[in-house]
Amino acid sequence: MASVTSLSDSVQQHLASALSATRPEAAGADPLLRRSDRADYQANGILALAKRAKANPRELAAEVVAQITTGGLIEDVEVSGPGFLNITVGDRAITENLAARYTDGERLGVPLKEDAGVTVVDYAQPNVAKEMHVGHLRSAVIGDALRGMLDFTGERTIGRHHIGDWGTQFGMLIQYLFEHPGELAPAEDVDGEQAMSNLNRVYKASRAVFDADEEFKERARKRVVALQSGDKETLELWQQFVDESKVYFYSVFEKLDMEIRDDEIVGESAYNEGMPETARLLEEMGVAVRSEGALVVFFDEIRGKDDQPVPLIVQKADGGFGYAASDLTAIRNRVQDLDATTLLYVVDVRQSLHFRMVFETARRAGWLNDGVTAHNMGYGTVLGADGKPFKTRAGETVRLEDLLDEAVQRAAEVVREKARDLTEDEIQERAAQVGIGAVKYADLSTSPSRDYKFDLDQMVSLNGDTSVYLQYAYARIRSILRKAGEVAPAAHPELELHAAERALGLHLDAFGDTVFEAAAEYAPHKLTAYLYQAASLFTSFYDKCPVLKAETPQQVENRLFLCDVTARTLHRGMALLGIRTPERL
Ligand code: ARG
């Protein structure tokens, strides 16, 4: 594995040394380099420097230019405007840079970060005995993509699926199962769909008894107490619900083409034993106080309706622990036992107040300190194509599996229309990759904090910023490489490059920097935008520069090489986001 310094970093270093050679006091100053339409890069940092040195910016810029040796990495540098530098990189430098990336295989020369930490990512957290909906989709898709990007930078990620598997609602379910044994088929005998329909049936039946029968209600309440105190028989019945639900969860995650590890499913129940201690510690430290029998934490800065302070309830007056207690206990575990340096929560923005209070409480208790960052990546709501909250015509929440099935079906139509030499099996296989990719991409390409429209027509469109467009671009490149037959891609740094080749090459060089930026900002949409642009730049390169019919054999090889670097970059980028790139479409 050999990491490659990006062209922009190399140019940046050249400029920085030219700056400090001109003005020793400018050592360490940022030349503020960015990609530009006028040249390859533009540096704007001299303006601020000149201001500080009370110098004329254009003159200072000219002095800096005089320090730069051109002809190698930097082909040309010019002063422009009030004192900008326009920088053109040499063709040879571009090709050599890509050639070095090409030999690095999977990582494309992207270095691993030096100060890597441990990020615990809390994502994909459905609830036991409940149907999954589009909200759970976002958390799963975004969380998985963030892990892919973070891992690629060298960060170590640990997944935590904080599933809702604990709480008072289980009293009713378990009591019903206790009184109607055999209603829930054993988990090993059912598939995902059967599991969910069994759970739904038991849920509805128990709800009906619960609402109609006061005595049942009382027995259900006692069941909660038995559950929390660890009664063996009660726990066994509870486990049946969890197991049945997991069969269902796994079937949905499989449909989503997402790997979920069993040892990372650590739900609310896992923190049951630690919760009394969490409460005791908070009370002893004075972080939480008793109020009307409950144990609560108050915040000056957090107020709700009528300017009333909103407390965080650690323990209810009846002694029960809830959602906040499990999250606080989870923080202790993640920081103290898993050595997390970052806690990332991919949870609906509607829970952001909860997390603000939980984080602040943990900070006061010292469980979160300066060495740990906690962040709730609150994502927006999924809306229907009409821009209204996503519901079925009957006004019900849409089942996630139905939605995924429909996406795959729509993708099959698109694939079938274009497919020439694919068998029906191949069409179905591609349809799953295209359909699920489309759902993931649409989600990821929207800034996570924004709501987004679930619009299948748009998602599986071949035109525009969609995964299908990217998948077709990738498949097209692969087909060009196949057509080349015996002719292998090879870099020829001595060749002059066409403007479209330069633009593509400079963009491919920025892959690593883009992944690092997108990972650091938890912004998968920056990576999708990058990949989309890569595909667009490829398209214009392919329009303007014949590949297999290029003028000389060297040029054919060099263009095939550019094709291959593009394909690898697209493949790697999409893979980080959890999206497949079929070889043929
Ligand atoms: N299960 C919850 C829900 O469906 C999400 C859990 C989020 N994670 C957490 N640590 N609280 O809303």
C-alpha cells in the first residue's frame, strides 16, 4: 500500500514554501488553494497576507511567482485580478499522479489518517415487535454510508443498533403470550414476512384484550415488574419476541443489501442492569434530583412550552427506567468499555432535544469529557412525492419492505428496457442492485438535515443525479475495457492531454480529499456530488476523446488507463456508500 500525495496538496506545499521564501513571516500561512475554472487551481491567500504586511497584493503576488519553478509540477503560474495566483499543473504530473494511484489497487493511493480514533455509530435501530418504516430506512442508509467512509479514512467504527427491545409495552405482549401459549411460531420456523405477520397478529390481539379487560391490564403491569426484575419465565417469553423480530429485521436488512452484525445489535435491554447504577451515580453527584418522586435532571438553557424548564427523566416515580436511562448507561459503556473517542447518533432530528439533554447530563457527570465528542446527526423526514408526509392512500405509514419491493420492480422496468443480452435472472439481479442503489443514493445525495421526497420516478431515472446514471457510467467504462481485448490500459506520462482529460484527471486526484472531507463533516452528499461529477466529466471526456480509435497505440493505452482509474474511483466511492456497481447493465 503506497499512499499518494494529491496534486492539490503538492501545489499547496510549493506555494507555501514560495510564500515563506518571499516573506519569512508568512511561514505557515494558508495559500487558500482551490479548483478553478480559469486555470487548474487558484490561490487567494496572498490578499490577506498583503493586507497584514501592508504591501501591494499584486506586487507581493509577483514576488511569490518569481520564487516558483515552473515546468515540472507547476506548468504555469500567473498573477490575476487583485492578486490571485492562477496555477496550471503539468500534463505529466497529472498522469504520473494517477499512475501512482493506479498501482495502489483498492485504496487508489488514499492515505490513512494518522490520528484515527474510535467512533461508535448508533444507527439502524428498529423496534421489537414493530414494523420498520421509512424513518428506519434513513438511519440505516446514512449510518452504513458514514461507517463506510470513516473506515476508509482509517477511523475504527463500532456499530451499535440500539433497538427498542425493552419497556412497559412488553408487559402486555408477554402476558398475552403467557395466557395464549403457542401463538407465536418459533423463530427458526418462520421467514421475515411470516415473523412480522405473527408479531402483528399477537400485537393486535393483546392490545384488544388490554383495552377491554381491566384485570388483564393489571396482570400486564405486574409482568413489566417481573421482566425488569429478571424473572426467568418472563425473560424467556420476551426473548421469543426479540428472536422473532430479529428474523424480520434481518430479512429487511438483507433486502437493503446491508450487513448487520449480530454482536452489534445491542438494544435498550442490554443496559438494564446498569441503569440503577447510572441513576445512583447521578443522584450522588447531584446531577439528578428527586422531583415528585421521579429522578430528574434540569437545564437552565433548555425550555419547552410556556418557557417551562423541560427535565430529563432518569427514573420515573414508580421506579421504572426509560429511554433516557438506557441512553445514559449506553454512553458509560461506549466511552469506558469501548474506548470511543466519538459517539455518533444517526437518529431522527425529532429526537434532538432528547440527545441534547442526554449529552449535557453525561457531561455534567463526567462521562463525556474533552476527549470525547458526541454528535446527533439528526436527519430530516422522508416525504412522499407530493411533498407531504409519507403515507399510504389510506393514511397509514408505508411498510419499508413494500417500498423496497416497489423500487426493485421499477428498476427492473428500466433495466429490461435497456438490456440487450441479459437473461431474466440477470435482469432480476441487476434490478435489485439498481433499485436498492437508487433508494440509498436518493437518501444520501440530500443533505441529511433536510427532508427529502421519496419519488421513485425520479430515483430510477437515467438522467440527472441518480445512482442509475452512475451505474450506467460505470458499466459503460467496463464495457469499453472489455472491448479493448488484448490492449491493456497503461499510463504514458509523456503524452499531452486534452482539456477534457485534464479535467477528469484533476477530479480523480481529489477522491481521497473528498472522502476525508465528507467523513469529517458526516456529509455523504459531498461524496455523491463528487461521484456524479466524475461521471459527468467522464462523459464529456468520452465525447471529445476517442478511446479505442485514438491516434496512436500509446494514446489508446493512456485513455484506457484513464477509463480504468475512473471506473475504480466510481466503484470504490459507490461501495463506500453501500451501493453496487454491476459490471454490465
Ligand atoms: N429505536 C428508536 C426509534 O425507533 C431509535 C433509537 C435511537 N438510538 C438511541 N440510542 N436512542 O425511534
